[in-house]
Amino acid sequence: MVRRGVGLALCGCASLWACHQLAGIDDDKTLVTVPGDAGQDASLDDSGWDSGAPPTGWDPRPPPRPAGAAAPSGKGVRRYFAARKIYLGSVSPSTQAADSSGWRSIGHAIDGEDTTVAIINSQTSQVCNRPGGSSPDLLADGDDARDNVAGRLLGYGAQILSFSFEVDLHKDLEVGRRATYILMLEDLDPGADDPYVRGALFISVARNLQLESPPLWNGSDQFWLDATTVIIDQDAAAPDAGGADAGAVDGGDAAPPKIAYQPRYVFENGYVKNNIWVSGDFGKSPLTLPLYTFDPENLIDAETVTLVVELSPNRDKAPRSMLSAVVRQDKLQTQFLPIAERLVNCNATTASLLMGFVSSSMDLANAPPTFEQPGSTCDAASIGFAFDWELVAEPAGPAFVPPAPGCGG
């Protein structure tokens, strides 16, 4: 359902863009104004995103690394958190309601400019110049100069097509029907600052609700990890996740033996400043990022990834969290293509249209760490997610999940 919703949204954007090009409409004019519509939908209980004084995990820029040796103390605790909600751009983190402008408060201010439509149209941006054929309205920054063109595209698609894929995603995550991100933080020392806190990102195995109970979200939940997101020690084999007529893992009554593994996606240079964990130095942290929303094997090589998680003093709560990433255009064209093909049910023509639209929607320069290169054509895209994390138990271990079939057969 999520895949179909995203595909329809982006194809709707792409089709509208193509129609404007064919009709000869001036692409310097704003295609559409994206209003907030949170008041039109019943919102859930307030998540607390709007409460608390800065600094918080919602700030447009993460705090800098504190003073001290960036080395493990060997005395800190290890914590695991599961993403109970993942905000992609069409739901507001503060109201948890459908909102086509939700993307505006998601992500980070990656470059040093609050890029507006007027700046884009006048070609006076100190970041880069928009690619030909792109809409200035789609490339302008969000609130507090946040860069999140990916979220804006999704919000734009949600407005055009009035779909509810992100709301449905949250419902599935709440009961464990879909896989989610699992975050590990280790060597967490007491105190507001810690110059070294290593982190790792995993993807869970979706629960078989015919045989398993939904998560309780009270700190006791245990998840299996998708084996493709870990490095299994030699001579070890991950158990199968099982089908609808099998148990949760391998279908046996007894728990399988524990498998030794290492994380595959690691934040080696994480730290805590003012009780806010930051995955690494801002703008200087390249990483291969699993885009779980589609499938764990869909990987994007990002020029930089920054995950920020606000922590309680006891390290058992995470009130607010934000992720930003930058992907250069050529990587997006090659690594997003398999995703695009599956989004549109392997229709090559539609996938090509979609890729043309995505490839033209670049809002940054591929020039880390500032991602600014005045006078050049923008050749990188910003991505932003937000998260509601909940404390969970140590994962049960890795389990093999059969990959979804691709368009190549």
C-alpha cells in the first residue's frame, strides 16, 4: 500500500510537470501553493514535538560535538529504540495528522541559505541554480531554512492525489505489520555531554499478526532484525522469517539459537551534546542508507547523513528525532531507478517519466560539507525524515526475509 501510494504521488507530480512542459507554461511560475491542511483531519494525541525549550531534536541544525576524547569509555549503557512513526513529508510530526505541508518542519538546514522562490527565480542563490525544467516552488526551503526536496515532492503528490499512504504506514507500524527502523546506541555515559556514542541502524522483520501480538510500546518489545541489514558472523546462518502458516521465525516451538552478528550500517562518530545524540559531524558523514520504506535491499549512497535523537536524562525516552541526507544526482539516477520501476509496477515508460521528474528536482550542489557552489547547476537532492522512537528490548537476532521480486524477474 505504501509503495503504491508513493508511486501514484510521484507519477502524479511527474505527469503534471510533463503537461506543463508540453503546454509551454513558463516554468519560472509557481505551479501550486501547498497550504497546510492539518485542521481538516482529526489529529491524534499530541506527540509533544511542540513542547520543550531549545535545544531539542527538532532544531534546524544539530549541536556541535562536545569537548573531550572521541573514544569509548567502556562504562556506558546500550539502548535500542524502534521507530514507532516515520514522518516522510505528508504528515505533521507535531499534530500527527495528514498535512501536505508537513515536510516543511522535517529535515535540517543543510546549506547556509534560506532559499525562497524569489531567490530561485532571480538565479541569485548562493547555493546553486535550479536545473532547467524544474519548478521553483518545489525547490524552495521549508521552515527555518530546512532543505527537504524529497519530502516536498511527497507532500505535493499527497495534495494532488489526496492519498493517505503515510497515515496508513503509521497504522501498520503501530501494530508491527510493517518492518521499521531499529536504532542502537552504545556506550551512553551519564551526563548531558558525551563526545563518543557509537550508533547503528537496523531494519526489523514485520510481525505475522496471525501468530504474534502487536508491540506494546512499553519498553519490553523485542524485534527480529532483517538479516540483510546485519553482518552475520561466519559459520552462522540466520533463521527464516516464515510465512503466514509458519511461526514467527522457522515455525518451531523452541526459540532458535542466538546468532552472532555485527551491524552493517554504523555511525562510528556519534556523540551527545545537551542530551541530544548526533550521528556524526554535520555535512561530513557519508553513509549508505537503507530506504526501508520500499525494501531493505534498496540502498542509497548519501554524501552525508545526519540523524539526531533527543534523549531523556535516563536515556529511556526519545521525544524528538530528525534525519537529513544529501544524495547526488548521478547516484539518485542509478540507485533510485529500481525503486521507481517497482513503484509503477515495472512500467518502463512511466518509470522513465518519473525518473526525469526526480532527476530535475535537485536543490543542492554536490559540494560537501556546505553543499553550496554559487553559479553551478544544482546536482544533489536533500532528504528529510522525522521519527517517534520508543525504547525496546535487545533484538532477538537476525532472520532471513525473502526479497520482494524485482522488475528483472
